[in-house]
Amino acid sequence: MTSRIVPFVAVAASLAFLACGCSDDLTCPIVEPVDVLPYVSARVVQHADDLASSTHAEVICTADPLPSLLIVFVNGRQLTYVGPSGGLSALATLDDDTVVWQSGVSCSLEVTTDYGYATAAAVVPGAAAVVAPAEISVGDTLKLAWGKASAADYYEVSGVLTSSAGAAAAGSRDEITFFTTTRDTFAAFGPEMVALEGVAAGTVTAVTGPFPESGAAGNISGDGWGFFTMRFTDSGSVFAVTVSGAREEARDMSAFR
């Protein structure tokens, strides 16, 4: 909902005018409430691994004027206020070398600013276990699949195809970045994304929260609006696919079937 806040100075002035009355020499101002609704982008990214688990949370609050107060809690854990992050935004973050909130845990976001109090809730999803081929050839389609992760609303697939040493011709690009967001449990990247010899490595991230599309309604309510998402991966969410040289011409067309 929209928070309607009347600045203190304007309220005080209007009360003074009401007390004194208005005359021909003194025109009473029309005091209008100001519509203010800060935009909040909040995300928690977690990875569970026997070697290096982690939690990273960040909350960006954007409003005009720039918020001078930003206090953020996730399930009672306070984020550190970093300060202005450029333009009309303020930033708060949290970093931990453990998984703070396990899969299945419901997380409550609380954001306090100069404009009021905003809240949201999201469940930590399970991790997607990705299945990928061990090797494909230049010009093939890279096909990935995974089982549905518990509580996940959608998935982000990201990766980089990095050329082998000396495989890229002089003056050509030596890596290709690929990314997609999907509600499905599969993704495919066409031959234009598989155009180098090397290794295509990436991650399938399970996400809870509103799907990022035009016109999407946020899940943050109160004195603010925006999006609160939880992301989770583990060692089974990552993939690495070797991309070898192009097949012989007689066999090459099979990559496009």
C-alpha cells in the first residue's frame, strides 16, 4: 500500500495558520500529504558445500530523498548498514561463511527507513541437482536438466564458456557468457553459445520469490514495495561441460537435430 506522510514542518505551519486564522493579507496554504513509497530490493544468496559454504544478503532501498535511516533484519539477524550505494539508494549487507538459513526455513524481512516499516517473507528453497553432459562439441546445443527443488518458484541458470589455452583464434573472443531465468526444470543454449573449444561451467540456482517479468507484483508490503528473494545452491547445482572441436562435416548436422 502507499504510505502517505505529511512532513512535520508542513503540519506545524498548517496548525499555526489555523490558530491565527486567514485574512485577505494572509493566504492559507493548501497542505497536501506527500506520496512516498521506497523501492526495496532484498536478496539472500546461500551455498552449501563441504569445502566452502556461504551466506550473502543485501538490501538496497531507493527513495527520493535518499533514506538516511536503513535498519534491516532477516529472522532477527541484523544486516550491516553500509551507507549510500550511488544515486538515491542505501545499502545494508550480511556475509557469513556458513549457511545461516537452511532449506525449508521461512525467512521474515523487516526494513525500517525514514519512511516507515516494510516487511516480506520467503522460504529458503532446496537446491537444484543439475544433470549435464560430460562433453559436447563446438556447434552443439548445451542441454541441462534438474529435478524440481523444494519451494522454488523459478531457477536462474548462469555460466561461462571459457576457451582452452590457444583455442581461440587471434583477435577473437575467449569466453561466452550465458544466462536464463525459467520456471521449467530444463534449459538449452544453442550453437551460438557453444562456439568455442573449452569448458562451459556454471550453476543452476533455485529461487523463491516473484518471477522477474514485466508487470510482476512485488512481495514487500507496508511502507515500501519491491522484491524479497531467497537463493540456494549446493555442490550438486554446479556443472562443467567440456566443449571439444567441431565434429567432421558428415556428422556435424546431428548437433542441430
